[in-house]
Amino acid sequence: MSFADVIRTYRGKDVAAEIGHRSRADVERALAAPAPGLDDLLSLLSPAAGAFLEEMAQRAHRLTVQRFGRVMGMFAPLYLSNVCTNRCVYCGFNAAYTSLARVTLTPEKAAREGAALRALGFRSVLLLTGEAPHIVTDRYLKQVLELLRPRFTSIGIEMFPMTVQRYRELIGQGVDSLTVFQETYDEARYGRFHPAGRKGDYRWRLETPERGGAAGFRRVGIGPLLGLSDWRVEGFFVALHASYLLKNYWQSQITVSFPRLCSAAGGFAPPAPVGDRDLVQLICGLRLVLPDVGFTLSTRESPLLRDHLIPLGITVMSAGSRTEPGGYAHASGGGAQFTVADGRSPGAVAEVLRRRGYEPVWKEWDAALAS
């Protein structure tokens, strides 16, 4: 049974109603549980849990330090191409935006971007593209990976969904992690936000982390795009998804990201805005239920909020990010996917971590150690 079969045994409106009905006593029982489960999460995500946010934050902090220590993994995104055939209404790469400057880095330019990131201290990089397999071909990716592999101990991808066999080939070429956001677990809303392009296939995307786990990626990352649907319901379903992956693909480390939408090109505004306090409650609630899952935070958030979220469950952060092809080594002129809110340099972010008693880790994995 795939996760697509599991999730269809739930109805989002029933989950929302149950969350809404949870009381203060339900939250207290969830916090008293030695190992809170998915039913407890319904209470921790409820409006009633808002009064317990400080206690949740303290427990999330203690649990994260216990499981992960006072370290923070550091990575940078490297956009290879902003060419895309999808028409996701919230994305800066939307194929309908004809005025957007479309750029695909040559393998040599990608290598120069990698060299610039390595000079900044990064040893972990995440490669991103739009969905354009005719542009980002197997041959193209192989050439890029051949040039980047000597510079980085960890290379991840956040690209269009692929088959198990294709993922195995990429693992053989040096890729060790896969990130794929479902965007929203609400299937009806998913269709409205993805009106054209291959990304409109809800099930094909939903089962991508499973194909990544079956292929053997060391790390598989998931997450909802916060702002598309009710964050409380999305929080429950991402925990359900992570729990499924932990059970069925235990060889892979599972991570959850918390990308939060803001207004985008084309006049799009998030239909279900997520406030700062909401984000804190979501992160803390998920940490109590998913103690061994890594949590990733991007530069979508402001410096002030990112600094305050450090002790609440985050284990991996990006820094100094550019969200357009090029930009680290040279100005490409390509359009960006979204606006970066935290524009601090990697060194500045690392210094904040050290002042708060955390150690920034630029190299947390090396394939040579596992061979």
C-alpha cells in the first residue's frame, strides 16, 4: 500500500474538525504522553494548544538537543535552470510568465557556481531546476554532477519527479539526497494550484518520496508549501507522510521543510496565510511527534524569525541563498523563483549560530566514510 492509498483513508475536513474540537485537557494529555503520536498531534496543532506554546517550545528544544545535539547543518541551493513547463500559480517560474528571463546554466557555469559556494565554506549543495526534462536532460545532469562531485561531500536534488531507476542512476553519479514538496496534501486544492503541466498529477508527485526511498537515497525530504491550505491540517498530513516513510524506508533519513509562501509574481497571494506564531506551533508540535526527523529552514524567513527558530527544532539551514540560475559567481540575468528574506552572508549566519551556542556544520556527510 502506497502513501497515496493511506492518505485516502482520511478526509481533510474531518481532520480539520477534529483539530478544532480538541480542548485544553486534550493538549495537556498530549504533553503528558511519554511519546506523543499522531492523535496527540491533533491536539498540539489545535487552537487550544496556543496557550501552551511556551511549554511546547521548551520541550521541542530539549528533545532536539537530545536527539541532534547543538549542531546545525548548513547548505546552499544551486539553481541550474528556471525553464519550466508547469503553470503553478504561486511560483516565479510559472511557464505563463513570458516576461521572465529564462536561463539554463551550462555545466561549466554550474561548476563556477559550485566553486563560489565552496569558497564560502559550503560542502553540501542542493541542485534545483524547473520541470523541463527536455532541457535538464540525463546527459546534462551527468555532466553537471561530474564537475560538482569533487567539490562537495553531499549533493542533493530538488527537481521534477523521476522513476526509481532514474534515481538509482543519479545515486550512482554522486547524488545522495532527494527533496520533493507535495505543496498541499489537499487533492482538490492541489488541482487548482497546478492547472497545467506534469506537476498536475497529484499521485505521481505524492509517491515520489517512496520512489526515492526505494532507490536508496541517504536522505529524503518532504514538506507542504505553507499558505496554500490550512496549516493545521497540512501539519497532520506531513506528519502522517513522514511516519509512513520512517516505517517503510527506514534506511533513509527523513526530513521535513517549512517553506512559507509570500506574494509572488503574477499577483498571487497565499489563500491560507500562516503567521509567525502559527509557524512556531507547527514546528514545535511536529518536533514532539517526530523526534528523529530532521527539520529544514530556508531563507524565505526573515533574519529575526530564523534566529528565534534555531532552538525550536531546526537541524538544517540554508544561508546566503540565490533563487535564480547563477548569482553566486556571476549575474545571470535569470528570473528568481522567490524573494529571499534573509540576505545575510553564510558567515554572518554561522556567527549567530555560534553566539547562540550552536556549531555550524558545513560537512556532515562524506560518501567515502560509508564505502
